[in-house]
Amino acid sequence: MSASTTATRSLRYAPPPGPDVLDRIMVVPGIDRSSAAGPCCRLLLAHDPLTPGIGLMEVEQAMLGIATGLGLTPSQQGPQPLGPVLRIRQNVTAVGPLHSERLVHVPGRTLALLDYGHATNLLRVPDPPAKWAQLASTYRHVHISVGLDPVADAWDRASSYVHRSAAIGRLWTGTATVRT
């Protein structure tokens, strides 16, 4: 067993974080075209770069809470099926304050919500690209990755972050079913 696997498995359970943490979560939808089987929709969740007052342990606990709330497993184990935790609605957007939002018909806009295991909150995928939403709705599954560490900086590329986090045992993954 490698040191990175040991570190990942020794992490304790963390509850899914509340809305006060969600505004610090980077959500990156993407389409992976590298597979011979065809395109695959991906969704990366990582914490924004560190700022004063937020420590590494706080970031790790928040991201582990999202990962365990979704039912993800360490990437070394391969992605596990998660069930219908991602909801995509096309031609709508949400308006209004949290907990009293209303859906409004807006042609060309897409609303994507992730049920990350919190009792009362969902995580919104901000303005997902139309092609990503179309493919996710067609194929009905999205590969989700959650990194336990903050991104290095605002310009840290998603693919670099994923590869680096997986290599050191700090990435959790699963495949979500999409509801439309």
C-alpha cells in the first residue's frame, strides 16, 4: 500500500458543508474527448486558493464532506456509480434568494444542481456550457471528481489539478446518473 493510499484511507468522515462554504467551491464542467469510446462529461469540484483565515484542515474537511456526501471513493479504487445526484434542466435559470428561488424560463440557459448529501442545500454548477449539458442529458451520466486540496492559484488548470491530486491520493471520484 502506498503512502498516498494510506493517507487517503485514514481520513475521517466529514459532514457535507453548508452554504457558507459553497461559495468557495470551484465547479468546473468539462468534456473529455480522449477516450476511444467517445466523449465523457466530467465535473471537477475543488476549493478555491487559500485565503487568510482559511486553513488546509478546513479545506480538507469541506471537500471530504462533499466527497462522502456524494458517495465518492478514492480515485485509486475507480469511479463507483452514485445514482441520480445531478439534475439538469435546460432553458431555465433560478432567481431569488437561497431557499426561496424560483425557476424562470430563459431560452439557452441551463440549470444544473448537484445533491451532495446536505440535508437542505444543493450545489449549483454555474452556467454550464450548452454542449456539456446536452451531452450529459443525452448520455445520462457525468464523471465527478472532488479534490481534497485547494487549487494552487486561480490559473491552475483542471486537468493538471486532477492528475496531480490523483497521483498523491487526494482525489475522490464517482459516476453520477443525470436526471432531467
